[in-house]
Amino acid sequence: MLIPEASNSAIKVDTTFSYILGIEVILLMLVTSTMIFFVIKYNRKKKETPENIEGSMFLEIIWTAIPTLLVIGMFYLGWRSFDIIRFVPKEVMTIKVTGRQWSWLFSYENGKQSDTLNVPLGKPVKMLLTSADVLHSFYIPAFRIKEDCVPGLETYLWFTAEELGTYDIFCTEYCGLGHSGMVSKVIVMPEKEFDAWYSAAPAAAKVSGLKILEEKGCLGCHTTDGTKKIGPTFKGLYESRVTVVTNGMERVITADEGYLKRMILKPGVDIVKGYPNIMPPIPVTPEELNAIVEYIKTLK
Ligand SMILES: [Cu+2]
């Protein structure tokens, strides 16, 4: 397999997929080769006239029974792999997943939050999925699981990670300009390592600007290294001269502390020239706001 089978459901899903694909390939070859054979055999130049077959109990039974068995097989395998994905065991760790334009937020039972999904090896994990804005879809290819994130609704998924490693998380529902950048990672760790990570003091205890930018999903659109993304970079932003559009009028202002705070709380007021007006207001506490601004100040 090109993508590792790193969860309990992966092999079941792959078996179903291979079975259906295998039958399709065999049928395609049968139909195509029969067609080519007839085209040659009954070519008009050969003047051969085809004969009608009138009633054959044997053929009727064969072409009813074989497809029926194949389709029952598809149903059985499909139902078994669906069942394992939908039936959540009783003893699970629950992680809340929030999709938003354009990042993922993972909230754990003890209040810890992160922008990457950290899970222990061999333990069932249940994910409660929702969206803060538009439709997203949470997808871990290596685990063969995918579920929509719908605003105002809670959907779920569960899995047991069976291989250590780091795997991709994608959004598979087109959700706007930054959709392709809505990626994250799931990190599967040995249980002890996970416990250490899990019980380490939550990030909120020491307010770090960078951590907040990560958690609030800001880095989905902005960078700290000078690269342009959907929004302007934070590097060198503080005290620089910025051309903004305010009420349709262009003006040049200095990106001081007040400007930075305004941009986080009311992003639609002064839109940086050349960028789309798509940033939502970011809910932050006054401490978080200060921490972010202090951090941006350091990005010279
Ligand atoms: Cu999305």
C-alpha cells in the first residue's frame, strides 16, 4: 500500500476497496475482450451470420447467481468496514475537533489544546467534530477515516492508531481560498510519551504569542518568516508603513500597537491593500491579545 495502514479500520477498508476494484477490473476485461472478439468474428466482410440463442436455463441461472453473490460479497465487506468505523467502544478518550477557515483545533478532555493531533498508540480515540464557520471535512488518509464538520452540529469518528509515526490530516471539503492550506498532522506516540505530553502544563498557563497564533489558526493564512500567504506576513510588520483601504479610501498608516490590536479584533476595518477582505474577527482575551502583539513586535 502506498499510504500506510496505520489504524484498526485501515485494513478492513482496503480489503473492501481491493475486492470491489478487483471485480471491476475482471468484468472490464471480460466485457472488453468479448466485444473485441465479436467485432472480429462477425466482421461484415466475413459474411458470417450470428445465431440467436433461444432460452437457456443454465445461462439464466449462471448470470443471475454469480453477480448476486459478488454483490452480496461487496455488501458484506462494505458493511463490516462501515460498522467498525461507526461503532465506538465504551472506553475511549474524546478529543474535540473544530474546523475553521483555515486550520484545525484539537481540544482534549483536560482542557489542553493544540493545532496538531497527538494520540497514544493502541488506544481508542473518539473525535467529536464541528465547524466554526463553513463546511469542512476531516480526513486522515493513513487511518482511512473521513467525516464532515458541520457548523452547529456534532459529528463523530473513532480510531485506534496501530503504527507509530506522523501522518497527514487534510480538509476534503472545498471551504474557501485557504482550503489547500488547511492541513495538519496526527502524531502517534507510545503511551508513556503521550501521557507526558498530555499532562504537561496547558499552553494557556504561560501565555506565549506564537502558541496563541498557532492555536487560533492565524498561521493558516499568515506567516512569521516573510512569506506571503492569504494574508500579509507578520515579519517586519511592526512599525512598518502599511497601505490600507478604509471605507474604500486608500491611506498609508504606521503599524503600531493600536493598529495590530485593531486588525485582530476588527479585521474588516482597515484592509491591507492587495489582500482580500476575508479574515473573521478573532476572539481573544486581553492577555492573549497583548501576548500576540508582543510576539509580532519581536519579528523584525
Ligand atoms: Cu476546510
